[in-house]
Amino acid sequence: MNPNVDTHRLDMDIDIPPDWRYEDTIREVESIIDEIEMGKLDLADVFEQFAAAITYLRQCEAFLADRQGQMELLIEELGDETEF
């Protein structure tokens, strides 16, 4: 990742650019997989693309873990409000 890009961190200590979008990242991973499966890349490019895909998947995992934590907190708060 570019060290000069403003990023924020989610759980798991993963850097995510401020304009990051889950859906776009999944599409990028799918595109990388398609390129690798076509077999038209040099071996060095396969490794580079594979490493990029892993980074993107880690971002997705961190994003989903963060959102799951937020949902659990909201559910807990909702449960607390209904117990009077």
C-alpha cells in the first residue's frame, strides 16, 4: 500500500483507504482470479496479483468483522432498552 495514502484501521490492524468500498474490492478480487485462471500472466505477475488479492481479502475480512461488532453492539443496546 502507498504509505502516503490516508487510511483508517479496522480490527485486525488492516489499513483501508478512505474511499474503500467492499463491493468494489470483491470485484477486484474476482478480476484478479480471472486473470490468473486465464494463464496469460508471467509467473512473477501471478505472485504479485495473488498477493494483492490476499490484501484485498484481508481488508474485506476486517471490514466484515468490524461491522459484525457494530451489529452486536446495536443488538445489545436494543436488548438493554427493552428491559425496563
